[in-house]
Amino acid sequence: MFKKIDEVSKLSGVSKRTLQYYDDEGILPVKRSKNNYRLYDDETMERLWEILWYKEMGFDLKGIKLILEGMKQETVIEEK
């Protein structure tokens, strides 16, 4: 089941603009409807929660992107 950006924004507490930015930067890629609306499935929601968890831990978006691409947290911390 897909959720639209309004619902995801309300559920997560993240602004729609921030969700769009995450998509534009490739950190939270989403599917698109025929009308080009962003659609969030369960997998995308899990990734969003992961991003928010890393943000809470103090990582910046560049570091989070590296971690999500497979780099170890320790390596990202060392580079800071």
C-alpha cells in the first residue's frame, strides 16, 4: 500500500519540502504515480525511519547517505 507525501509528512513529522529534498538528493528515492505524485511504500518508510534515527544520532545528510550506501558508521564518524 502506498502513501502520499501529505500522509508521510504527518506520520513522520518531516515537512513535505524535506521529503522532496531527500528524494531529490537520492537519499530517499520514491516511486511515482502516473500523475507524478511521490508514493511511499513500506520499504521507503523504513528507510525514512532509518534516516531520522541517524539524524537523531547527530549524523549529517552526507554521512547518512554514505551509511545507507554501505559505508560503516565508524568510518563516517572518523571522517568527521
